[in-house]
Amino acid sequence: MSDRLEVRSHDRSYTVELGVDHVSALQQYLGAEEILLVDPNVLGSHARLRELVGSRDPLLVRASEAVKSYEGLVPLLDELVRRRVTRQHRLVAIGGGVVQDATGFLASILHRGLRWVFFPTTLLAQCDSCIGSKTSINFREYKNQIGTFFPPEAIQIDLTFLATLPETELRSGFGEMLHYYLVSGEADFARIEAALPNALASREGLQPLVLRSLEIKRAVVERDEFDRGERALFNYGHSFGHALEAASDHAIAHGIGVAYGMDLANLLSAARGLIPMALRNRIRQTLSRIWSSTPIPALDPARFWDGLLHDKKGRAGSIQIVLTAGPGRMLSVPLLAGDEERKQINAFFEERLYQVDR
Ligand SMILES: NC(=O)c1ccc[n+]([C@@H]2O[C@H](COP(=O)([O-])OP(=O)(O)OC[C@H]3O[C@@H](n4cnc5c(N)ncnc54)[C@H](O)[C@@H]3O)[C@@H](O)[C@H]2O)c1
Ligand SMILES: [Zn+2]
């Protein structure tokens, strides 16, 4: 049984179909006006997809951060222009968040806007990035500095893509999902806390978890699509997570960095007396399932701090972080002036305060 979700956006609504079979769903997008942009890893591991689109000359989009940049988009633009892309065309993206961002950004700038459709193939793209309208590319070493708000007209989610997703990417997706459940509230957190061990062990039973994750995100992006207020609370775990990703040269996958970042935020929240340490420890138990096979490598603290300062959500003059007064009660606050919190953050890494069995 598939689920259907409508998401309201600034200029129109779009639909998410969850639990589709990609081969049947793709049939409606194989006309002369469609141009497919596909992650070659996905094509390589899904024979039915290959049979269906192989003869249609899809553009291959490698899932590397380098593709999401001006230079990285040039070969794709060359090819699209060579194929004489017009406003009548529709782009069909099949892949994870990289293919999504590259295709969405191209769709938003080509002829001032082409229709596009997205088939997310990673858990992160399915439970998070596919909705919310954002398209972003990187500039120099800084991530997602350039972008637009340009949602696809439809999103088709086939969970069977996840059968071939590498374990680290799966955990990264669960890290992101956990973040939505924590931002939502105690009932949702208790639900994922109970469901996560089985969901991690077998990729079965995911549909209701993904659906709920999208519902939580939808409620906020419908109220604050352009990220001027409430949506910033989704930054919970993210400023620290991004800095950790950057300082580790991306050895830490996004959702895993976010899991570490949430624990660090919870630790600082406990230190400020916003939550009891027992709650921080309870949440850490679940978060540690995400990062258990990805220890933090030796980091240069200066690079971590540089990343934190450059995080696009930081405000001039102070570093804005999201702390918590408990599940569902996130708050955006400045990092304390003085050294105390800086020392706590350095200790988190140096003394490995995230380890559960310390
Ligand atoms: N636009 C947004 O709102 C938004 C939100 C979050 C993240 N993002 C962006 O998304 C990107 C990360 O995307 P991601 O985590 O989805 O991963 P990804 O697109 O980088 O893919 C991760 C890896 O998994 C492979 N892969 C993808 N699907 C597969 C499948 N079904 N089977 C086997 N291998 C598969 C890819 O080839 C790649 O090697 C980042 O660039 C991030 O900035 C965008
Ligand atoms: Zn994220």
C-alpha cells in the first residue's frame, strides 16, 4: 500500500507518493520531453531500472560534492544545451541528495525554471531532503552556499532502493530521521527509540517511519518554507554536525555528524541546566546506535571552529546554536561568551564524552 502526502509550497502544492514501485512510477515520465539524470551507482545496482532507462541515454550524475558546484555542473549544462533543452522539457532525477540538489538547481536556472520530478534513492533523501524546496550547490570548500527554493512537481519514493544502499549511508539517513523525531516531541522520540534497533537490523517496516519523518518536516516547512524563523530549529545538531563533517574531511557522513551534533547540543543543554543529564544520557543511548561503527577521527579543533563560524546559519558576531529543553522544545541561542562552552566542546572530542560505556 502506498501513502500519499501533499506539501504546500510558495507557488503550488506538490505530491509525495511513498511506497511506489519505481519501474511502474517511471512509466509516466518516459516521453520525449523528459530528460533523466541518474546516479550511476543506482543504475549499476538496479537491473530493472537499467533495462527501463538504459536506451534513453540518461545523464549520469556522480554523487560527489564536486558535482554540486559551478564547475561540476558545466558538463551537465553542456549536455543539456546540446540536447536543446527548452521550457517544455522536464528533468527526472533518480538518486540521493546530490542528484537532487544538482538537478533541482539546474531546473531552477535553466530557462528560468523547468519542471522536475524526483525519485530519491537514499534514506536521507527519502525521509528528509526530498521535501522542503531547497536546492543548493557548494562554493569552494563551503557547502550549500548558493541555491534556490524550487520544489519538484512530484516525488516518488520506492523503499526497495534501500536494499543496495551502503550501511553507512543507511545509518546517516536514520541519524537525520532521529533528528526530526526529536524536534517533534516526546511521543515521537519514544516511538523511534523503540523502533530503531529493528529498523537498523532489517530494512523492513520503514514506510511508516519515513512517512512520519516527512509529516514532521512538512508541518514546519509549510509554515516557514523560506527559513526565516521556525525552520531554523531544524538546525538542531546541524551546526555542530556540519563542522564535524568538514573537520573530518567528510569521513563522517552527514546524518552521522548530525547524531554526534545532537549529543553535543544535549550535553551543552544539560550544562546550562535546560535538561537533566539523565535525559541527555537516555537520548545518547539511541543516538549511539547511529554512530557505533563510525568513531570520530583525530580532529584539528581549529578546523572544527572554523567550520562552526562559517556555518551559514551563524549570525554575524556570534555563533548561533540550537539547544534543547527536551524533545519538541528546541531553542536557538548564542554560544556563551567566554571560554566555558568552548572548553566543553573541545572536551567532547578530546575526552570522547559521546562514548556510552565510559
Ligand atoms: N536540498 C536539501 O534540502 C538537502 C537536504 C539535506 C541534504 N542535502 C544534500 O544531499 C547530499 C547528500 O545526499 P545523500 O545523503 O542522499 O547521499 P548521496 O546522494 O551523496 O549518495 C550517497 C552514496 O550512496 C550512493 N547511492 C545512492 N542511492 C543508492 C542506492 N539506492 N543503492 C546504492 N548506492 C546508492 C551514491 O552513489 C553515493 O555513493 C548533500 O550534498 C547534502 O548537502 C540537500
Ligand atoms: Zn540534515
